[in-house]
Amino acid sequence: MASARRELEERAQQAILKSIVENYKQEKKEWLNDPPLRKAIFLYSFFGIKNALLIAAIIIFSGFLALFLFPLVGLFGVGALAAGGLSGLFMLILAEFIFLYRSFTNKELHAKAVADMLNPDIQFTPATIKDKELREKVDKALEYWALIDDEIQKTPKGILREGSPHAVTHNEVTNWLQAVHNLAEHVDKLRENKVIQQDLQKIPGLIQEYKADLKQATSPEVKKQLERTIADQERQLRSLQTLQDNIDKATYQLDSTISALGTIYSQLLLVGTKDESGSKINRLQEEISEQVHQLEDITDAMDEVLYQRAY
């Protein structure tokens, strides 16, 4: 069971990486002119196994050439040996130039280089989510994602898959899974943040104490300072309450989106022929897009409050 779960997570991580690469290519129209990508292609090619074998083969060939020319040193002098060495060096430079040129025109290698470059951007590790309830939600979303993705792969290309004007693409569903994980991870970290929970419990009492002190204060300077302190504390409390509201909202949204995943899976099973399915597929696309946006909006809202308060 654990092995199957790990394989499913790895499958999702590869799908997320593919989605990240596709998004990268769409965002950068002239993506081959992007310096980080050109550097990644060069490093991937130059330090790759194929290039290492090529260099080794040329060095071995040059060595045999030197052994062949060594007996001729007596007839033609060291010039023959030098010529052999230079010819080997020339062959190495020429072969490297051709190899690297072909690397920069190889689309398959481009994809691999981009994947290596963007691999650290993969953020899908359900096991790191400490809250059992949240982890179970991500696991359920992962199961539905696998079922939906399997159904997309089985369905004729003209109905659901890439290439159709009504395609429910692999990337769309994968982006949805990533959004579920990101939101669950955010909520998990906030629930684990003891400072936030302590402040939520402590600040209301402090505000009441400061207000009581303000009523008894006689010094204008003390009153002014207490008023500033109360205003700051009330502002912090509002931020914390907004954050707590977003945490609650995120939890309900995760439940809603998992139900939506189940609904979309059942709808995919009912999709018939291409002629019958156009409007239905469009509705599925719209629902997927709406769910992703809702998840991302809540995640962004929580981030905004966190950045304001620097928790």
C-alpha cells in the first residue's frame, strides 16, 4: 500500500513538472533566448554522458594516432607527432561544436533541460503535511486526480485530450491538484504556528486591560501612548481574525473542491461521442478553472495577511 502511494505521488510530481515546463514555455514566447535556459541546455549537454563518451572516444583515437605516428618521428621529426596531436585537438573541437549545435536544436533535449532547471519548483509532498485531516484531503484529491487523468488518457483524442477544441487537458487537472496541495500546506503551517494561536487568545484580553488603564490614566502623554497601543493591538487583532476566517474558509473550500473532483470524474465517465460532448466538456473546463482560481485566491489572501504581520 505504501509503495503504491509513493508511486502515485511520484507520478503526480512528474505531471506537475510537465505542467510547470508547459507553463514556462507559454509564458516565454522566445524561451530559447532565455539566458537561464540556454545555460541549462549547455550544462545538460556538456556534462552529459553522451558528451563524455564522445570526448573519451576522441582522446582514445588521438592516442592511437600518436602511437601510429611515433615510429615516423625518425623520418619526419617531431613535426609528425605534433601534427597528429593538433589533428586530434581539431577533431575534438569540431566534434564538440557539432554536438553542442545539435543539442541547441534538439527539442527533446530542450524539454529535459527545462525539466532539470525547474525541478526544484515542484512542491507536492503530502507526507510533510502534519495535520491528519488536511493530509487526508490531499490524499483524496490525489486519488481523484489519478482517476481523472486515467480517464483522459483512455478517451479518444478528439473528445477530451490535447488537440481537441474541447480538451480537458492533463495540465488543467494537474494544476488543480497542485492548488489543492498548496492550500492544504498553507493551512497546515498556520495551524501549527503557535504564535498566531497564542496572539488570538491573548490580544483581546490585553486590549481590555489597556482600555481600563486608559480610563484611569491622568497624564496626557500616557493617555496618548495607550491610545496608540490600543489602536495597534486592535489592528493586529483584525488581521489575525481575518487570517483565521481565511483558514476556516480554506478548509471548507478544500471539502468543496474534493467534491467537485468527484463530480467531474463521474461526468467524464458519462461523456459520449465528440458531437454529444462539446458543451459538456466546456462546462467541465470552466468548473476546473473556477476551482483552481478559488483555491489560489484563498492562498494569496492568507499570504497577504502573513506578509503584513510578518508571522
